[in-house]
Amino acid sequence: MESMMVKAVEGFGLGQVEAMVRVEGGLSNDMWRVTATSGEYAVKVMRAHAEAADFRDNIEAAYTIERNAFREGIPCPEPMPTAEGHALLRADGHWLRAHRWCEGSSPNPGDHLEDAGDLLARIHRGGGHGVRALEDQLREVGAWAALADQPGLPERLSAQLRSAAPELARLEAATAASPRLVTTYADSHGDLDPKNTLVASGRLLAVDWDAAGPRPIAREAVSLALDWAENVDDFRRVLRAYASSSGTTLPTEAWVFGGWVAALCGWLTYNVQQRADSDLGLREASETCARLLALHRALDEHVSALHII
């Protein structure tokens, strides 16, 4: 690993390595805090989806949005480019990214709700905008039930997925957009949940922009509120702050929850299919399934909450 970090510091033009230590807590990638002659940096070893054919193009496109956000003054760590101006550096068979290190802490549950809403509003205001139709991809009950039959799954998780299959299919259907529904998109972070933020010097920072891309603003605002809220009152607080800062009036319909549902369904599937051989993957799959079912059972209450934002 020392060889890789030396190459990272050289490739990103950061000087020479003075010290390095691994940072614990990453769900999908490995993070190192590297002290170089020019300062301190977070160097990430990319692992999730790194062998996919479109991985490099996706990360470089996300970097363009992240770089523009930083230049617009959005609170986020400074992304460090390679000498060629790219986000990714190849070293020892791995793709690496680098950012200037920001000393901070994760937000406590229930804290910084208004800050989160305001931060997303700032990102949306600064990003490029467009209008397009939503295209939701739904799975039938049988497809969800088949996920429970994935080889090697512990019986407890298989039973949970099999039992959840009808509700998961109904939740997807309930939050799907009608055909050809057109809505506003903005270049945005794409995954601004609490684990992808830091509280530093009293400010909430957006970190880990690897999922950045065009996002339907109404769906992303609702997704943010669901990720940050511990109850419906919290949900309203996040969205009131977002609406106040952005000037956006959110639709009061169930389809605005469809982005969060699709993202968590994808995360559930990924953990079952790709990480079920690890305790982390099994835990993420089980917890994600439970979160989806909790929304299904409280969907009407959350839709009603949109009327009083």
C-alpha cells in the first residue's frame, strides 16, 4: 500500500509522502489520510463497480459536476485532479481519487436537518438544469422473490426477502411516475445522505460525489429528507428548509418518492448479489429491506406531509 500511496501523491502532483494512515468506515471503498509536503489529503482506492465498463466515464462525469460545485462555493472538499486534469489515477492495478483533507465529524442523528435541506438547495441552484421524462423500471413480485433464492444466502435473510417481495413490488408500483411525466433535472450530488457529509468548522460539507449526475430535483429533495429524517416531523423540517432556500414548490404526489425507492432497491440488490458473503453485505441487505418496508407502511403519511411544507 505504501507504493500505491507514493504513486498517488506523485500522480496528483501533491509533492512527496510524509505519512499515511488508513481511515476506517468506508462501506464500498478504501480511504487513506495521506500527509504530503503540500498538505493533507484523502486518497480513495476505488473498489465498488471499478471493473464495470462504464466506471471510468461515470466517475469523470461526476467529477466535472463536483469540480464545478466547488468552484461555485458549495461547501465540499477540494477535488484534486491528475496532471492531465482527470479525476482518476491508475496505480498498482487500482483506480484512485484524491481530495484535500477536511477535518470534521459525522452529523449526529436528528441534527443539521435544515442545513441538509439548504445544502441540497444550493447544489441544485448551482447545477446545470434540464427537463426530461422519468423512466421508472419496475420489478414484479416474482423477480423480488427470486432474489431470495440467491445461492448462499442465510435462511434468515432469504425468508425476510421472500416475505417482503409482495410489498416491495407494491411500493415500486405506488411510487412510479406515470408514463411520459416530465420534470426538472439538475446536475447534483446524487447521494447526499448523512454518511456522505461532514460537519467541519460549523458547516455541513458534501463529500463523496462519485454518484453525481443529473437528478430530478423533486425526487432528490424527498430522498434527502427520507435519509436524514427519523420521523415525519424531521421529514418536514428538511423539506421546509429546502423549499425556502430553493424557492421550489414540491409536487404532493407519491411519484416523488420513487427516486429513493429505486436507489434503495438497487442497493438491496447489490448487497444480496455482490456482498452476501460478508457480514457487512448481509447487514446492509437486511436493513435496507426493512427501510423500504417501513416507507411502504407509512407512505400515505409522508405524502400527506408534503401538503404542509
